[in-house]
Amino acid sequence: MPAPDSPDTALSRPVALADLTGASQRYEGSATAEECAALAARFDLPEVGALSWRVTSAPWRGGVRLSGRIEARAVQECGVTLDPVPAVIDESFERGFLPDAELFAEDSPGAEHEIVADPTLGEIPEPLTDPLDIGAVVAEEFGMALDPYPRREGLDENAVYTAQPAGAEPLTDDAVKPFAGLADLAKRMGGEKDGG
């Protein structure tokens, strides 16, 4: 389990396994301002303005299945200009959790065991813990819903962008020759041997 000050605990809503494996339950919530700040730090974002969720748990194959929806407002940095890029997230998810005994057969020690995606879930089931932290699941889903390559509106999709100090010439392939120095050194050393 992560340490209390770990970024993985930016959002935590642990639920006892006994509550999850009974009848279907619904969990709703919103991140506090402090949790939004912790999520922004965890995912290296300028800001997380809001995050809310609705999650339903149901017994599933000896474990628990979570079906949910997250809604969030955040600000990401443009991958080209570092300008702020607003992000609006509205995503649904399905996650399945099974006890270790169902994930791993009783193989001999050191034997390989393949875990395959569940056909009804479409994903690989995860280990079931007690308690199961629904907040951590929501935080993971939020992170996966973020655009991995945010771009400021109005950027030319076909343009080539470079970064260099003001007034400096852009680097070219000819200017960057990592082995050119070694070739010069080899020539000089060869000349020294011939002359010596």
C-alpha cells in the first residue's frame, strides 16, 4: 500500500470488500480542492478544476466489477508551446477485480502463468484488495483520459516547431555529427603513429 504522502494517494475512497461483494452499490463523489491540487501534482498539470464520479459496484466472478463515469475539468500544457490547454473529460469505464486464487492457478513455484483479458470486460482483471480504493481507481481513470499530446488551438498541424535560445541558429543534421570528433582524433592519432 502506498505511503500516506505518496502521489498515488492523491484521491482515496477505500471501501470494505464486504460492502462490495454483496448487493450492487452506487458510489458518488467529488474531489476536494486539496485533492484536485494533489491530482494536478501527480499528473504534472497546471490545474485540476474539478473531478466528480459515479461508480456502481457489483459482484462478478468471485470478485467485484466497477462500472463508472468520471467528469473533470483540468488544464494541460501544450506539447509544443507550453501554453495552457483546457481539458474537459467525460469518460465511462469498466474495471474487474478478482482474488489472487482466481487470477493465478495453483502452479508449481516458478511456473509461468498467463492472465488473459476477460471477454465480457475487455480488459485484464486486476487483483482484488480489501479495502478496494475507489478513489485510486477514479484517479487512474482520470489520468488515462487526459490527452497525451495536448496542442494549443490554432497551431498549424503541418508546421515543424523547434526550440532554441533567442538569436541562435537552428541545429541541422550536418551540424550535429556525434562521431566527427572521434574521426578527427583517429586521424591525429594515426598521424602521430606514422610520424613516431
